Amino acid sequence: MPKFENPFRDEKEGRMTNSSSVPKVSAVRKDSHTTRLPFTVQRESRGSQARAATFQTLHGEVKTPIFMPVGTQATVKAQTAESLKLTGTRVLLANAYHLLLRPGPEVFQRFGGIHRFMNWDGPVLTDSGGFQIFSLPHSRAMNEDGARFHSYVDGKSHLLSPESSIAMQQVLGSDIMMALDQCILSTASYAQAEAAMELTHRWAERSLRARDDSRQALFGIVQGACHHELRKKSAAFLSEFPFDGFAIGGLAVGETHNERYEMTGLVTEHLPSTLPRYLMGVGTPIDLLESVHRGVDMFDCIIPSRLARQGVAFTSQGKLQLRRSVYKFVEAPVDARCDCQTCQHYSRAYIHHLVKADEFLGWHLLGMHNLTFYHRLMREMRDSILRDDFLSYYEKKGVELVRADEEHPSCPPKKSQTARPARLGDYEIHRSAQGFSSIRQLSSGEVMHSVNAPSEEATKLYVEQSCLLSRLVKQPAPADALVIWDVGLGAAFNAMAVIHCFERCYAERGKGALRPLQLVSFECDLDALTLAVKNPGCFPHLRHGAPRKILENGKWEHASGLLHWELLKGDFRERLESANIPELIFYDPFSAKTDSALWTAETFARIFRHCAPKSAELYTYSAATAVRVALLTAGFFVAEGVGTGPKPATTIAFTKATGAGNHPLSPRLLGQQWLTRWRRSHARFPMTLTNEERAHCEQLIETHPQFFGEA
Ligand SMILES: [Zn+2]
């Protein structure tokens, strides 16, 4: 056997690869690209970017979406290759940087690669070491050629370059190699992020050339921190090269969850749909769900093993801390709904004891359970995509995954109470008996969406009833943007329902088929939304980049440029005439009892006058006679809206007589029957009206074209 020359070790500090001697870019451009990882998309989810696919590796087929446990040192901590298989593990991740420092390339060369060395016959993905040099900022020097650093094992100097990283990964014989990248904090400035991205691009080309005709697949890594332009540019640039898949790097290193989701969605949108997409180092179960929804196929993360070591189990009831003494006598398994080896054979009490005694077996058993949980989550997502049912799975699972241990709630420590206030300004979080969260105004005691799960009500009452989806995809698309007013932003239930509807359309139909959308929210007090955004566990609809942006800048734009969301802060009555004329109004302020000025005939008349040049429709949750009378006297044509939950009816108002007739759901205009009932009602007019005003009001109703006109 020829002696292996370690390309990684370079004790002569001065010797560096001369990068100008490497072939030009065109040598590796994607001309006759044959992938080493034949990838087949089996199904794309409707209304989501989620997809189920398969790809072929040198060690067999892989079904996606997939989670890959991290075996940095050629071992997933506390697990054997056999126990990993029992959890459902298919692909393992190993780290070229760590393994080439110890045990060293010579060992892998002797064994013919990592598979035989660690007795793993499934696929292996190796990381290039980019993240590791990022984590050692003080003991390395970086330049165009690579990163020079001192080994933590023996202190010797090493050069990690794109070429040496590929050489190491080839010795490991992994199925999928990663190109060396320069990872930086996701919160880096534009200039820093741009420089790191450009270096990553040059290294990506060098990695491809170094891979040469090896049969091992190679992924490029998209960088660009949290800068939209850079992320788009990086995805577009790398897509030009014959990689076998693409990774999204540089996330989960400092950004918020919402930023992570936003960047993920943006990048997947700009990557080819014909190759696998891998989100590196992410994440928690909810992160996986959100990222699959945004089009990611592959994940790796140390969380399941790391939390197992701390005594934490992921379950269908939320995360459990098995160290807590409430489990001391519990005979039930960790999760009665889990079929893993741990839950089949051991009690919570036993695991609790092992964790308390710092016994290694506790780590092993909880690790098996947690990995099984992760793999089951991925399998469920895949099955739901194949059934074309992902969206409803996503909605349901999202709530389950952020749930806490409800059986044995623990009192949150004081510190976390200050970090996540349950109150802000005039608002507090309200938990309904049915288990959903809303916002309550302290001064009035009024709960926003008090009787129905708020997201459901927003969807049913506003998004579905207005047939928003068919308006967005209407062909031929009207040239002007669809303008929607969201009156009473609150905790953004309605606005996010609109955005989710748009994103589903966009995912399904793409950019060309969609009408631009302008969403205008009116709100005078942003504390309700601020409070909700700080408590994403209670408000899953806010796990999105948009709400934070709207709080910070008063506006947000979808990556497609087709959806603009704008906040008009202040009293609605002071701002309404300054806003573009809407086609749809989602009228959802506090009730007349709390905010009477917004329900008067005078306010409705101003809305009517502003919108009358067009055919506008106003949707509101109220079906009160006083509200309908105010709308009629303002000039609107008023129809019965759908009921939601315990509310038997709601209200739709049209500026044009033809509005109801042209509506796809043919809502019924209030007719003679309503009028007869109204005439008999003792509450025909708002209490505040003078006799003279009552007479005028009566005359307007008794001559309204809805009841007496040609309509
Ligand atoms: Zn289990």
C-alpha cells in the first residue's frame, strides 16, 4: 500500500497552494452535468414547498425529507451502529476535520474508509471543516488559500484548504462530501457577509476541481448571512456549477427563528428543484417542520443526543425533563405513543433514576428515544406529502411540537418570566379552555377572537369567505394589485392568514400566475403584536419573518416582490383616506362596546365614500343589528356572512349592488324578512342617536335600494 500523503498537514508555514495556477472557472461549469446522486422528486406538496424524494448513494437509496444524526468522531454519542439502525437512522454525518486530526487519514486508508472503520454500511455525509474553523477564531489564520490552525490533538500546524478538505473526505470515502466554506455569524454586516460569500464561491469552484472524477457526490454551500440579496446571489451562482446538491450554511448561528425560516424559504426558492437541499446544523423538531414546509430535504443536528445527555426527551406531549422528581415513581414509558426500544422496555422512573445517578445508560436510552422521535417526525412528514396532506399535518403538528409538558407543568423560573412577558402595556396572553391562545385587552377585558381558535376564525371568516385564493390566481390577472385592508392588526391573525394563503398560492403556481397583493394593516397600539411575537410558543401563526419586520420597519415584502405588507399606525379614522382604495376590507377591531367610534354610521360612511369608486367588500365578525343598520345607512349593500363556531352569522357589506351577485359564494343580501324583523325590533337604532337622527336613519333604511330599488 503506498504511503498516504496527508494533504492536510503542512508544517512549512510559508508553503501555500498557488491558487492562480488552478484552471479557470469555465473548466467546472455545468456543461454535461451527470449527477452522482440520482434524485427523483416523488411528490410536491400542494400549498407548500414540501416535497418527498429519493436519491441513490454509493451505499443505497435515501428517502427524503431525512434527518441525519451527527457522528462527529465516527460515533453518534452513546449509540452503536446497531442501536442507530433500531432508531431508523439511514444516513450518518461525520466530520472530516475532527477525524483527520484523530485518528488521522492513515487509519482510514488502512480500513478503506469510514464505513468499515465504524461498521456502518449505510450512507455517510462528511462535513468539510468549514464550521469548525469558524468556531476556532482565535487559533487560526485565514486567507485565500485556506485556514491555518494548530491541532487540538498534538499542537501541529495544519492547512485546511478546499483541496485538502476534499482529499480528506475522499480518504473517508463518504457518499456525500461538502465543499469548504467560510462560515460567519448570521448577524454579520453586509460587507463582511459579502466577502465571506465570495471566498466561499471561489472555494466551491476549487472543491469541484479537486473532486475531479471521484464517484463521491459533492454539495455546494450557500452563504450570505441574513442578507436577502447575498443569499439570492449565492444560490444563483452555485446553481451554475455541477454540484450534486446544495446546502444552506451559516444559519443557526445567531439569528432569530423567524430570520432563519425567512432565509431558508428564500434560498430554497432560488435553488434548482432537481437536486437535494440540505439545511446544515438545524434543528429542533419545530425547525424541521418549518423548514420542510419551505422546501428543505435534509437535516443534521446534535440536539437529539445533546438533550438526551441532559435528561430531556421529546414526546407527543412536548419536551420532558426526566431529571424532575415528579417522575420518580412513574411506571409509564417516556412516551406511551412511541415504539422505540426505550419506551417498549423501560419506565420513566428508571430513566429518571439513571439520569439522576449520571449513568451512561440513561444517555443511551434517551438518545435512542429522541432519535426515534426525530426519524418518526421525518417519516410522518414524508407520508403526509405523499398523501398530499402535508399542509393539514403541518398545521396540527406545529401546535403539538411547541407544547409543554401539560401533565406535569413546571413553574417557569422568574428570569424567563421577565424575558417572555405574559403582559405588555394594555394586553396579556389569554389561554382558552380549548387550549388556544389569544390576546386580552386589560382595560376592557375583551379577548380578541374570544370564541374560536383565532387562526381558524381568520381563515374561515376572512380568507376563505372572501375567496382570496381565487382572486389571487384569477386569469387573466387584473393589472392592478389586489389591495386588502386589515383593520385592527391585533396579534396579526388575519394578516398572517392572508400571507399564508398567498404563500400557498405562490408555492403552487409560481410567480407568473399570481396577482400582486398589497396588504395594509391599521393599528394604533402595537403592544398586542409585540407581546404575541415574544411568545411564539403560544402563537404558531407568528413563526414567520414578516411580523417581526412589520414591528421593526412598518413594512415587509415577500421574496417574490409580489406581496407588500404595510402598517399604518394610528387611529383608523385618521388614516383611512390616505390608504389605497381596497377591494377587500377585513374589519376586525375591538367590539362596539370597547371601540364604539369604529362601528358608527359616520365611520362606515367615510369608508363607503372612499371606496365607492370601486367595487369593495367589507367582511366583519359582527352580525349585530346596530352594525348592519349603520352599514346600510352608510350606503352599503349588506349580506349575511358565514357563521364561525358558536356565531351563527357574520356580515359582508358591498359598495355596489352587483357585489353580492358577482360573488362566487352568492351571499344572501338581507331581504324583506330581515326588514320586517327590524321594524318590530326594540333596538332598531343605536341608543346614542337623537330623535331627529333616528328619523333620518329610518328614512335611509326604508328607501334603501337593497330593499326597494332596482337591485
Ligand atoms: Zn420512545
